[in-house]
Amino acid sequence: MNAPFKSPADPLDAPIWDLSDLYASRDDARVESDLARARVLVGELNGLQGQLIAARAEPATLGQRLDRAVELYEQASDILGALGAYAFLAASTNRNDAAAQGFEATVREKLTAIATPTIWVTLEVNALEDGEIDAAVGAHPAAARWSPWFRRVRAMKPHELSQELETFLAERGPISAQWPRLFDETLAAMKVKAGRDELTLAEALNRLSDPKPTQRKAAAEGLNAALGERASTMALVLNTVAADKALEDKWRGFKRPADSRHLSNEVDGESVDAMAEAVAAAYPVLSHRYYALKARVLGKPVLDQWDRNAPLVTTAPRGYDWEAGKALVLESLGDLGGDFAERAQGFFDSPWIDGKARAGKQSGAYAHPVTADRHPYVFLNWMGERRDVLTLAHELGHGVHQTLAAGQGSLLADTPLTLAETASIFAEGLTFDRLLKTAPADEQRGLLAGRIEDGLNTVVRQIAFHRFETRFHDERVAGEVPVERIGEIWLEEMGGSLGPAITLNPGYEHWWSYVSHFVHSPFYVYAYAFGDLLVAALMETRAKDPTGFTPLYRELLAGGGSKGYVEALAPFGLNPRDPAFWTIGTKRLERLIDQFEAMV
């Protein structure tokens, strides 16, 4: 008889971050003094209002004023960004603390009040002609550093509204943000009954990887019940967020719900559609085929949905304490060369990581860049499993990317989602390669299965999410979408992606309701698939010339958002506008499934 499964690593071993580099507490006197400093900078900036247009016929003067205006804009953004980051970071580890949530909301309102009067800056930049900006930059070369930012701002020109309407939308922002707050607080307070245990959302999702089928089933059924009880509330949140977005999209002239995201990502919608269609066309040779093979390995005709990420053996998988996970990730980044491992080491040497899973802490993981003049923080819920090691690698990849791009300054370090997932997925891939290389022969099949499942979760699952989200927003145009219909769309898209070898058991129709991106960042999810397929192409390139690859890769990351993804990939000889580009990643995943089939 197998022993009861326990997470092999004590989650208490994982660290808790120290945010005092930002502020000592909510009562820190620097909070008010920084708000005052930001108001002074904004006041100086607003003194330039109208002067850009007034100087349009004088290139040298216009160049000087553009340079100073954007410089002040960035300086104010750095102060406000650090304060907003502190409020969010502190709140995300304690969603049950009403004071922390209230502080975050209050800070958001104060930041909006200070920043909203600067709306004129982008409007006035866009009132200029391209030739006028080019002449100004030519006459005052110091302003050339802002050229990538001008490019991004001017991309929004066809969708800008009047200053009055832009001000209204900005001031309404903190109010609209209460819907995501309701979403977060609802899930943070949720308890999942799994047999005799009462679990947080993060713990329940983690238990879906338990080697014991009874434990996985109990967790899944507990999630069915807990999410089902809250589905009506979450449907209201999702419908309201979508309606709010649709109203703004209508005024801005966006034709499709995802168009505003595509614009911010600096990618055209047709390319995203082509990627989504390519992945969906590959469902049969990827997810459908793999899950049929997995069912055969587990001795079942079909898998229940809670078996999707089940380990292949019923013995407890190898666990990793925090130090072991840390060592694996650092060694993997060391394989890449350059200063990647040294930069990651800094996150461990300083208290910049919050890994300890605990009640009230929101689920999931992220790396927050804060601002270019500060340092990033990494957030995850460490349970001591293989997936946690890869999550640590993923988020540290983001963190290293953010430190490299910081030299661009906050406005240009901000990376479009088309490139934002590159470093994270690359670091995750390097870490898996080391896990597989160092594993005993009897563990390699299970590790390979895990890598395939991670790939399916990043590519196939996220495209299924994207297709669900697209269909939901399309139907929302005609009116509120009932919770039952949301569940139907979810089952259709998830069923199509998973294939006939997986049964979507009753209750699974509610599982859309815990996906935070649908509420916090509509149409974000395709970036994961985009990034994974892009990284697959980069890894194929690295395999041909590892030494020559590293400096090019470092340069790509250090560029932040100063280049679009097409320009950034050109030095590698890659063209993401070529449809064949996307098949590099799907073929790579297909080859892993070939390897797995040979072991079955």
C-alpha cells in the first residue's frame, strides 16, 4: 500500500520578501512625501502644456521641449509606479486583510488623481505630424532616445479621444478596478473541501498533480463545488469587465475585442489569428494524441479531467526543498553563459522573492518589475514539486529580463507581451533540460511527460483560453451572457483542445471562473503561446551555435520595448511574419511526444 502523499518539501522553507526597499509600511512617511514629489514633477510637466504645439515650426525648440516633457513624464511615473507596486505587492500576499486591500484601492485613486492631468502629453505628441517630430529629433539629438516611445504612442493616435473623455476614462479607472478586486478577494477567501481537508485554491490546484487518484478526484470535486457556488458572482464580474471594455472599445473605434491588446503588443490581429489557427489545427497530433497515450500508460480507456496532470506512477514524485530548487535554476541559467545566473542570484541574496504559500495569499505566480530605477520582485507559491522548480525558473527569467532592460528607463523597459514571455519560458526550458539530463533513467519518462504537459498547458491550453475568451466577448456584445452559457462555451473549447481521451466531468463547466487573466488582463493569454512558440524557435537557433547565441539573446532582452518583435528577432535570422515560423514550435513539441510514445 502506498504511503499518503505529502509535499516532499516543507513550504515553510521558502522565503518571504521584504518590501522595505520600497516602503517600511503603509504608514511610512515616505508615502506622503513621494506623493508630494510626484505632484511637483507633474506641476512642472503641466507647465509645458501647449508649448509642444506652439513650437511645431521650430524644430530645435520643439526637440528640447519634447525631451524635457518626456523626461518629467518618466520621472513622475517612476515615483507613482513604485508606490503603486508597493500597494499591490503587499496586498497580493494578504488578500484577507481588509486594511491592505483598502490601502491598495486608496493608493490607486491617489495615483490616478495625480497622473490624470498629464493626459495632454500623449495627445499633444499625437497632434504633431511625423515630419515635425523627425525634424525636432534631428535638431535636438538628445530627444532621439524617446523615439521608440513616440512610435508606441503614435500607434494609438487613430484611437484617441478628446482630452475630456480621456480624463474621464482615467478617473474612472480605479472604480472599474473594483471588479478585479472582487474577483481576487472572492478566490482568496474561498476554501475547498477535499475529503477531510480544507484547502486554499493554490493548494487544491496543486493537489491535482497528486499521485493518488483519490486525492486528485477529491480536490477536483471540491473545486467543482467551491467554484460552482461562486460562479454567478464570477459571471457578473466577467460580464461587467467585458461590457466596460466593449464600451471603451466602441468609443476608441476598435473593431474587435482583442484589437486593443494587439495594438499594445505591437502585433497585428491577423498574425495572432494565424497562430491560434495553427495551434488548433495541431490539436489532434499534439494534445489529442498525447492524452490518448497517457490514458494507455495509466491503464484507462479515457482520463477524467483531474488526471490531466497526473504523474505516471503512484509513488510520491521526487520533491525539491527550496535550496535544491534554487540550485537547479541557477545551474540552468549558468548553462546559458553570460551574466544570467549572477543576476538571478541577486534575487536570492536579497529578500526579493516571496515563495511561501500561506492562507490569504493569492494563487499563481508573477514577477513585478516595479520601475527601472528600482528592482523587481518575484511571487510564487512554493509546494516543493517539479512544477514549482519550473515556475521559479519562469519567474526568475522575467526578473532577469527586467533587470537587463532597466537600462532603457521605465518607459522603454516596458516590453510588449510579444516579447515579455521570452526570457521566462526560455529559463523554464533550460531548467527542464537540466532536470531531464540529470534524472535517473527510471524517472525520465515521467519527466518527459511533465515537459510535454507543460508545453500543452502553455500552447494548447492558452490558445483554448484565447478562443473561449474571444467567443465570450463576441457574445457579450448582444447582452449579458448567462453563467450557463459561459460554461457551455468553456466546455466546447476545452473539450476541443483536450480531445476524446479526456472526460470533462460534471462541475468542470465552472472552472473558467478562477482564470485571473480573463478579468485582470483580457486577451493576455495568447502571449503565453506566442512566447512558447517564439522560444522554441530561439532554442532551435541556440542548438546550432550556443556560443554565438548568448550575446545576441542578451541584447534582445536588454532592449526591453525599444524594438518591435520582428526587428528584435531579425539578428537570429527568424521572421515571425512567415507562417512557417509558428510550426517550428509545434513540431518541436510533436517530437517530444514521439519520444514519449517510444517509451510507452
